[in-house]
Amino acid sequence: MTDYDVIVLGAGPAASSAAVTCAVGGMKVLMADRYPEDVCKPCGDGLSENGLEALAKLSVSADRLLEAGAHPISRSVHLWPGWRSEVRHDDRGFLTLPKPCLLRLVRSRAEEAGARIRYAAETPVQRDGLWQIGDTARAPRLIDASGAQSGFRQDPALRRGLPIGASMVISAKPPLDEDSVWFWHLPDDPTGYRWAFPLGDRRWNIGVWRSAETARIKAEMERFIALCAGKCPDHFAVIRPAAYAFLGTSPTSRADQAEDGCLQAGDAAGTCDASSGEGIPQAVASGMLAAETCLRGAERSRATRPQSADQNI
Ligand SMILES: Cc1cc2nc3c(=O)[nH]c(=O)nc-3n(C[C@H](O)[C@H](O)[C@H](O)COP(=O)(O)OP(=O)(O)OC[C@H]3O[C@@H](n4cnc5c(N)ncnc54)[C@H](O)[C@@H]3O)c2cc1C
């Protein structure tokens, strides 16, 4: 059995950010993800200015993202029926990068800081006041950064009504600029939209998100794929097939709110923006915040621990 100061559940953006902060603060950290290393939840692959700022605090700079293959975006175009608006982005103010590449970067940053990562890990259970993974690892603290639908102490019934998104990666040549991200707002859903985000070299992340109408997302996504294929008759190929996921969970879906040494971060804590679907900046910021809280808690425990007889002499 190896003793850690903290176990971080998950190995996504929130977990990696928490692990970096805890490890830099001097803690012995184990990140434990339930899935193999190559499993990745669907994402739009967009990194806004807020996302880039948050990642820079982990020393994952725009330069590092560009070296990893990020694609620079100079404007966002929003299209409503009969109305169009544009937002210009500064140099490196918006990048796109496939989430698997982002995960490789943030996870390697966690390892550089000293955290260990275990994939296909068992779910931790609490025993004798410690969080334990089988007979192999234990820690007094747990940061749950296991995402929106991990099932870890989440009540699926309370997920009903949450926003849901779908995304896929295609190779295509649409009649759109490859330096802009495109949003088509849905007329029947006040916050829903379709998007097309260029990833460079004719690769596009396309997707749909809808507020709370889970049943309609598949039909909406299939209509959008057919439309995109029709607009790109010369070249359209699927690189990553469509996948569906909730955009964050409700903090109230936590089945057990007891004070048991477990903090939540990222989508597991419902930090994703319910109106835009953006969640990476919040995942990084909340992961860091949970880690800082853990570090302060550990410091307080050390300060208030009764001194041994030897130390009193
Ligand atoms: C379709 C879609 C498009 C999106 N587009 C964007 C975008 O363009 N830009 C943006 O900023 N945000 C976007 N988001 C939101 C963003 O992807 C999430 O908010 C962000 O990934 C949350 O990070 P996280 O670390 O909290 O969770 P996740 O990224 O979900 O990571 C959770 C990790 O926990 C692991 N895990 C799952 N269950 C368990 C378990 N039981 N035990 C242990 N580990 C477990 C998973 O394998 C995963 O590694 C999008 C979301 C969706 C669904």
C-alpha cells in the first residue's frame, strides 16, 4: 500500500490542474482515471482567451499549445436567423487544439510536477477515514474531478434537464474561412447552437449543443452532419465519429454531501458554463482552487496536530 497526500479522481483538465497545484505545493499526488489513457470525452476543441489564461497559470503557454499543433483563430462568427455578429481575436487570443493533444500536455505537466497517473484505476472507497484504491493506494483527501457523468457518487436521475452536446472531427473543405470559428444559433433553443471549428489542414470539429433536450440532440446532429457533407461534395471524411456528452453535472446531483475529505472540481462540480458550453477555463481554475484548499487543509492539520511526547521535551 502506497500512502499519498491526495488522490485526484480523473485525468482530465480539472484533475491535471489540481494535480499540478498539489504537487507543486509539496504533496504526494496520485491521479486515478477509471478509463484507459486514450479514452477522451467529446469536446469542441476550442480554447478561448479565458482558457488560454487559465492554462498559462499551469505553465501551459500558448507557445507550448502551438508547438503541440494548436490552430490560431482570428475571429468568431455568430449567425442567427437574419442576423450576424463577429468578434475579432488578438494574436493567440483563441486557439483550437484536439482535446487528446490538450490532455497529453496537461497530464505531462502534472507528471513533470511530480504527480503519478494511474489509468484504468479502480474507484476509491473510504475506509477508516482514508480514501483507498484497492490495496494499492490510500490518502486522507480526495479531489473528485471525474467529469459530468462519471457515476462517482452522482445520482443520474438529477442529470435530467442538463445541457447536452455532440461533437465529431471531420476532414472537409467547406466554403468557410479556416481562421474563424463559426456558430449557427438554433431558432428553437435560446442557448443552443451548431458549430464548426477549424483545426487546420482541412480538419474541422463540428458539433451541436442543446439546452436540456437530450432526446433531440441525435436528430439535430445527424441533420448537421448531412448538411456539412452536402456543403463539401468534393471532400468529406470522418476522422473522429460523433459522440455525445452532458455539459457538466449539477452540483446537487452529488448523492452524498457529507464532509468526508472530498472536494469536487470541473464538470464534476458543475462549473461548465451552462449558456455557452465552455468548460475548460472553469475546469482548470476550479482544479487549482480545490488543490489550494487541500494544501491549506493539510497545513492546518499539521499546525493543530497534537505534538508527540518527544517533541514536547
Ligand atoms: C460536445 C462538447 C463540446 C465542448 N466544447 C468545448 C470547447 O470547445 N471549449 C471548452 O472550453 N469547453 C468545451 N466543452 C466543455 C469541456 O470539454 C469540459 O467542461 C471539460 O472537459 C471539463 O473538464 P473536467 O476535467 O472537469 O472533465 P472531463 O474532461 O470530462 O475529464 C474527466 C476525467 O475523468 C475520468 N473519469 C470519468 N469517470 C471516472 C470515474 N468514475 N473515476 C475516475 N475517473 C473518471 C475521464 O476518463 C476523464 O479523463 C465541451 C463539452 C462537450 C460535451
